[in-house]
Amino acid sequence: MAERSYTVIGTGALGGYYGALLHHAGLDVRFLLHSDFDHVRVHGLKVESKQGDLSIGEPKIFARAADLAVSDVVLVCLKTTSNGLLPELLPAALEAGSIVVMLQNGLGPEDAAAIAAPGHTILGALAFVCSNKVGPGHIRHIDYGGVRVGQFTADGTAAGVTTEVAAVVGDFASAGVECGSEDDLLRARWRKLVWNVPFNGLCVVARGTTDVVMANPRMRVRAEALMQEVVAASEACGKPVGRQFAELMMVHTEAMAPYKPSMLLDFERNAPLELEAIYENPLRAAKQAGVECPRISELLEELRG
């Protein structure tokens, strides 16, 4: 089979980084840009990485979704706050057999893709990476970088490792990404929330990087308590992630380079925060399963205020 083509929608911290890796692995990658288009057209896409820079002098870029060529895989790396745009962003890039991969945070982003791209295979992807967009067409990879990919099902049941999941995992692995498959996407999303719920929100509250939270005894205890509420909610929803995973996430956070999570960056530039995907949807699911999460609710109210 010929190598798959990719379109990246959302060329920011994730889309710019992983798109550049796929490009340097020899895959045909196209990038949809908005405010950065003119800059990237002249200066290219610059990716600084602790594993080696990944700049692309003349990337294949598009300013309008309507101008996109069809691709085998469309990689959606937008913030979930922009998922209402998917019905106008996706169609031109899709043909029969195209796969949509939602590389986003939180619970439920695949539902929006399934509505916007009926009849297409929808995958979810979770990035365990510290990467920031630091300027127009300029991405800085700080630490980690692994990705987990799973198949979306409308009823939330485990789909196993499908051929589509295996294909995308293989492409990412060929690009040097530590990439693996998930037989249960919904459980994997709960696992990612174990980190995202405490550290996205607490870094906003602290107005500081992850190391600031970890160095503050009161906030560290609060982070651990938030993690345990996510673990309890996952168990109630039938997607247990295990309490030991929360302990592992604390160890990894202790070891990582100081990092500004995406929510802190959004807060600093007065952009919408991903409150629905990261907090509201998990709280709603937990409540439906009969579990209250008062610490998560309290943090959500702080972030709303």
C-alpha cells in the first residue's frame, strides 16, 4: 500500500510538532493555517525539539479549508473549543475511506467529529507531550512525546485494535513517536484526565508552571486529591484506570521540565478555556454514574470565575 497522506487541522503545539515529525518521516503532510499562513509561507514551519529541530522550509500549507486536497488521514489538533467549526473544516479533506483522528484533550471530542463526518472512521489520539506554540509558525517541544490511539464507538464500548488504529500507530511509530494502541478509547481518555484535570486547572490558579504546583505542599496535596476523584469517576463509569496510574503521573510530573499546560497559555492570552471537555463532560458522566466530585467541581468554579 502507498504511504498515507495526512492533513493537519490546527497547526499549533501538537499539530505543528507531530505534523513535522510525520513530514520528516517521508509522509505527505498538508497543514491548514489561519493567522500564521503568511508568516509560514515566507519563513516555513519551525519546530525546536530536545530531540533535534524539525523545521520545514516549504511546507504544504492552505489558508482555507475549502482549498484542501483530500487526504487519507485528517489529524484534528484544534482546541476542543473550536470543534463547532468541524462541519466546515473537514469535508474538503475527506473522501471515501478517509480517517479522522481527534488529537485533543478531554472527554467526548470524537462525538463532534462523528456528527461532522458521518460515515467516516473516527479515532481518538492522546498526546503525552510537553509542547508549546511560542510564535507564528514556531513550535517548541519541551519534553515527552508519546501518543496513544484508539477507535471511537458511539456507545463507548471497547472496539479493540482495528486496522485503522494499527495503520495510524504505524505511521507515528515510523516518525519516531513512541506510539501505541488502545483497545478502549474511553478508558484511555479517562486515564489522560488523571493529569489534565489537576494540572491544567491548578497551573491557572497558581499562574505558574507545573513545577510551581509541585513545589507548593498545599497545591500538591490538592492535585493528588483531584487525581483520586478522576480515578473514582472512571471506576464508576466502568472505565477504571487504576489508582497506581495517578501515582505514576505524579512521578512523571516531578521529573518533567517546567511546563505551561495549554490551559494556562489560553488563560494568559485571554482565549476560551477547554472547560467543557476537561471538566464539564467528566463531571456530567460521573454524576450519571452516581458519583459526586466536589474537588473537581470546586476547581471548575474557580476557573469559571
